[in-house]
Amino acid sequence: MCPLDCPDACGLVVRVEGGIVTQVRGDPDHPFTKGFICAKMGHYPDLINSPARILTPLKRTGPKGAGQFAPITWEEAVSEIVARWSGIIAASGAEAILPYSYGGVMGLVQRNAGHPFFHRLGASRLKRTICSPASTAGWQMVMGNSLGTDPEAVVHADLVVLWGIDAVATNLHFASRVREAQRRGARVILIEAYKSRTAALADQLVLVRPGTDAALALGVMHVLAGEDLLDAAFIDRHVLGFQELRANVLPAFTPTRVEELTGVPADTIRQLARDYGRASSPFIRIGHGLSRHEQGGMSVRAIACLPALVGAYATEGGGAFLGTGTGMAFVMERVTRPDLLARPTREINMVQLGRALTEAMEPPVQSLYVYHSNPAAVVPEQNLVLSGLSREGLFTVVHERFMTDTARYADIILPATFSVEQHDLYGSYGHFYVQRTRPVVAPPATAKSNWQAFTLLARALGWNEEPFLRSEEEMVDELLARETPFLEGIDREALSLGRAVRLNIGHLKTPPFQTASGRIEMYAADGANCGLPVLPAYQANQDPEWERVYPFCLLTTPANYSLNSSFAQMATLGAREGGPRVLLNSEDCLAQGFADGEYLEVYNHRGSCLLRAVADDAVPPGVAVIPGVWWLKDLPVGRNVNSLVGDDLTDMGEGSTFYAYRVNLRRLQP
Ligand SMILES: Nc1nc2c(c(=O)[nH]1)N[C@H]1C(S)=C(S)[C@@H](COP(=O)(O)OP(=O)(O)OC[C@H]3O[C@@H](n4cnc5c(=O)[nH]c(N)nc54)[C@H](O)[C@@H]3O)O[C@H]1N2
Ligand SMILES: Nc1nc2c(c(=O)[nH]1)N[C@H]1C(S)=C(S)[C@@H](COP(=O)(O)OP(=O)(O)OC[C@H]3O[C@@H](n4cnc5c(=O)[nH]c(N)nc54)[C@H](O)[C@@H]3O)O[C@H]1N2
Ligand SMILES: [Mo]
């Protein structure tokens, strides 16, 4: 299984020769990913066998961030950590310690390995919000726990709308099914903020002003209602609150007004609505990109209403899909052990790490334990994050495989394993298969998995609660032993042999929809309690003065040849990507006197970074696209795009707003 944070969750065939991984290819027997993988994972052996791999615990010998370390043993590392933490706990309490982890490994055991440990310790809890809580919350307000349309069914659709997703880069195997739908006659529409790679797959590209998708969706609904393109019978039986939406919200979203808000021509909005309303089984794939805006939750909420208006869920291949949480198939509390938390400790939002490390708090964060994440590179407000990580008084432990930008700031570095060296159980957020993995090679003698590192620390602390006495393999067994409706009747033998097995999702078949009312809910009676509008809405949110100072919308898009900061250290892949760069419309380049290929300073009041300018008319005027999360150490002045990105939270789910910021650019002084 591929361990990366990617919806495809590919099946792999790993060739091992003489105890060494020599080749990684796609597993032709994997039902969803069918034998092909991305360019990144084709290079997995280069990472596993990299000479840059950290092979021993390290202790800092130079100033913070300088990357100067001396080797120590695991015993020394563990006793240092235990001693420092004991001091901090005695003086300030365990909430002064903050775990920090995200998506380096997606397996259910390794990914969550720190939860029982930090619950038992009584540390601060991390709200893991950097990726998709806004889109999830927006979806759930309308659809509850409904899974949406199976992505495999897209081949039956006659219209596919890729809404804010660069599927060719970020959801490759879904994109191949969209091509299949196209071969069978489907039209494909991409709704994007710039002409991404995925535009090559689409029959039509609709460019929307970043952050305004809710208005566009409401405009489409206005036309559907006005031109009687509704499925009245479906609405009657399966929708709650459409009449309220129609009476109170839709009248204001005329195509003319929506054009002003979104930049999409009124005629295009009308045509989009007609195409959507007349299709027999339209499928909308909702991306997370469009939710990383101030009103990102609302964007997804509004889009999630669309299929209900035309009764798309009643047809094969029709409906919408945001993601699947196959983790819910298992009793995850067996791993995460919330019961080990003696009392609810404070929660810190991971998006606001910079604030947490630099602002006054009671108690202040005095220790950070980072595992399978690279916050120095991937988190917004980078200048704040780095000044926090530079604090002499912050005791930082980083469990890693490479000297990442974050590891450079560590006091102690612990060497980590690769997925091919550890046990785990994987779900996916882009399909419905689960898969068990066992190690195919032995790790280097000194490297430990997340689970192993935490059990070692727990034993050093003298704990003997159940999870700390068990191996990672036993934890996988434990997850598989607990019956849930998703596991009923599945092929357990195939699962234990390491095959991808489809979960049983029959109990979530719709209708009824998995909401309180059993219907698709456009009206959210309890919305008002959480400060949210009871009906989908859109607030115009432009500040002309701000737009004058920072004329460019910044899009920090996923790169094709790296995944967040993973693989971004590989020169071969970086070169194929085109290197660190900022893409600008050629008219903007001309107007500003920027030459194609010259270095520019991209800046705002948060920070700045230096990037090579590339004139590219895939980018609309007034937009700057910076693909990829490059390593700081490889960039001039040691800052990447996240020095330009703020840490405001979304309207729902307290999520990240990576795409919501503005910048200006200037030529470098000689
Ligand atoms: N190659 C590669 N694959 C990846 C990743 C990667 O970094 N590289 N990241 C992985 C991760 S962690 C995730 S969460 C997933 C999903 O990755 P996401 O970050 O959710 O990316 P996408 O869903 O593809 O959506 C990104 C697209 O949204 C567009 N966009 C931005 N703002 C708006 C807007 O306001 N409206 C509209 N309509 N579009 C907008 C951007 O231009 C961009 O092309 O991909 C995973 N797969
Ligand atoms: N500008 C900008 N920034 C972004 C985004 C964006 O679109 N634009 N996308 C955001 C999104 S969607 C996400 S999900 C986050 C992701 O951010 P992160 O989850 O921090 O992802 P990575 O940068 O891939 O870093 C993962 C690290 O985990 C390490 N690792 C891998 N496996 C293991 C393991 O088994 N054990 C241990 N201990 N370490 C391991 C890898 O070596 C790697 O350094 O980034 C966000 N940052
Ligand atoms: Mo993500």
C-alpha cells in the first residue's frame, strides 16, 4: 500500500532483492488503482535507500535551526526526553507539551500511534485541521454521514463536473475513470481558479474568482429554479428546506449579480445550469482546494445542494463525491484511547502553530513532539512558526526519516521507518477499499516506527496500560477483530493476505440520507446555534484598498511531482516539476516589467520569498500561482510560499485558508 496522504491509496508491488527495496510499481490486482502509480511513488526506493536518511538518534550541538547534531543512542534519547518532560510537567503541567503530527503516513495504527501516549500523558491536544475540516463540515451540514456517489460509478455519468480539484495531479485514478466516462460520451467541466493541468482533460473550463464558489453554486440553483429544471418529485420526497432556499436566498443570485461576484459570465452560468439540469446523471467531484478559503465550508455546503435539485442521486453515476472516511469502518478508539485522558486538556489548532509557540498562553508550550509532519515547511505564518521553533526554551523532539526543515530545529531527532518496514492497516479517502500491510524489509537497526517509538517512551515512563504493552501488529489485529457494519461479510482471508478488500457500505445506501431527517438538508435548524446561516448563503468580501496594496490572489497549488513537502527534496522530481517558481499571466508580467525567468520577490505584510517568474497564460490576470511546498533550505532566503499565507480559520471546521491570501511582486534590487 502507498502510505501517502492522497485519495488514491494505491496498491503497490514492491520488489525486494537482498533485503533491499529495488523497485516499486502499481499492483495490477488492486481494484481501484489497477496497476499504475504516480511518478512520485515510482521513486520510493530512492527515498528508502537514500544516503540522506537519518540512521541514528541525534542531539543538537549548535544553535537552534543550524542543523548541527551529534549521534546518541536510543537509550540516551529516551532518557533525555523523559527527564526534560518530567521537569516541564513538575513545573507547569503536561499541557505545556504539544504533540504535532499529520499525514506523513496514513495507516490507521502508525498515524494515530501518538494518541494513547499523549492522552495518558495529559498533554495539550492538537486539532488536526490543516487539510479538510471545512469541506467535511460543509458536506455534513447537507448530507450528514452520507457517503455520496461511489467514485467508481463516475463512468456511468453523462456530465462530470470537477469542482476545484486538480485531479490529474491529486487524484490520478479518479481522473482515469473520468476519461472512461468521456469515452462513453460524458462531457467534463472543470471549475477552477486557473487553468490547471486537469484542464487538458476537460471539455470546458469555467474560471471562478477564488473563494466565490458558493455564489456560483447559488447562481446555478437560481437558474435551475427559474427555468424549471428541477426534479420536483425528488425534492418533495428527499429534500428538506428547498422551498425556504428558493424563497429567501435564490432570488438575490441572479446571473448578473453572480457574474459580478465570481467573474463567471452570466451566460456561462445560465449554460452551466442548463447543461447540469438537462443531464440525466451528472456527477460532481468536489475538491478540497476550494474549501481553503474564509467561506470554504459554505462553498462546499452550497455545491452539495446541487445534485438534490435535479434528483441526481436517483440515477447510476449521478450525485456528488467529496471523500470517504474509511477509518470510520473500524473502532478507532481501540487505537486512539480517549479513555486514557484523565480530564479534557486544552486543544491547540495546528494551523495556528506559530501563535501557539510565540503568544502568551497558560501554560506556555515548552515542548513540541513532531511526528510524520513537517510544520516548518507546510504550516501557514511561516515566520511565526520559525521564530517559535527558534525559542531556546522550547524542547523539540522530531521523529523523522530526513533532515527536514523541521528536524533542523530539533533538540532531539529520532530516526523513523518507512511504510515498507512497518505493520499497518490502510483505508482511503478516495475509494472504499482497505488493505493490511506487513513489513517486506527489515528497517535499519536504529529506525523505529511511530508505534514503536511511543511504546518505548511509555515503558520508560513506567506505564503499563494495555496499548503500551502491545505491538503494532497486535493493534492491527485488534482493529480487525471488532465487528462493525462495514466489516460484515467482507473477505477477511483476502484482507489478511494483504489484498485490497472492499468495505461493506450497504448500510449507508441512500435514500434515506444519513442526516437527522433522513433527507438532504438545505435548511439547518441548528445552524444558528453555531453561528452559521440556516440556509446556504454567500457574503461578498472584497476590500478595494487591500486589493490595491496586494493586487494578486495567491494560489498555493499542489505540485505534481511532490506531495506537500514529501519528495520535494528530490532534485530529479523537482526538475520535472519545473523547480520553485511563481506563475503569472504574461500581461501582468508585461505591465510590471517582469522578464520570464527572472527572480522576483513575492511579498505581503507577513513575509516574502524569492521565486523565479514564469509567464504562463494558464493563470488569469491578477492571480499568482505558486505550486508546491518546497524545502526552505533549497530556497533563497530560506522561506517558501507559506511565509505569505495567513492562519485565519474557515467559517466551518476551523480549517486552513491556504488559498485566501493576497500578495504583490517586485523585481530584486541588484
Ligand atoms: N501530486 C500531489 N498529489 C496530492 C497532493 C500534493 O501535494 N501533490 N496533496 C495531497 C493532499 S494532502 C490532499 S488534501 C489532496 C487534495 O489536494 P487539494 O489540496 O485539495 O487539491 P485539489 O483538491 O486538487 O484542489 C486544488 C485546486 O483547487 C483550486 N482552487 C483554489 N481555490 C479555488 C477556488 O476558490 N475555487 C475553485 N473552484 N478552485 C480553487 C486550485 O487552483 C487547485 O488547482 O491531494 C493529495 N494529493
Ligand atoms: N502552501 C501550502 N501548504 C500546504 C498545503 C497547500 O496546499 N499549500 N496543503 C496542506 C495539506 S492539504 C496538508 S495535508 C499538509 C500536510 O503536511 P504534512 O502532513 O506535514 O506532510 P508532509 O510535508 O508530506 O510531511 C510528512 C513528513 O512525515 C515524514 N514521515 C513519513 N512517514 C513517516 C512515519 O512513518 N513516521 C514518521 N515519524 N515520519 C514519517 C516524512 O518524511 C515527511 O517529512 O500540508 C499543508 N500545507
Ligand atoms: Mo491534505
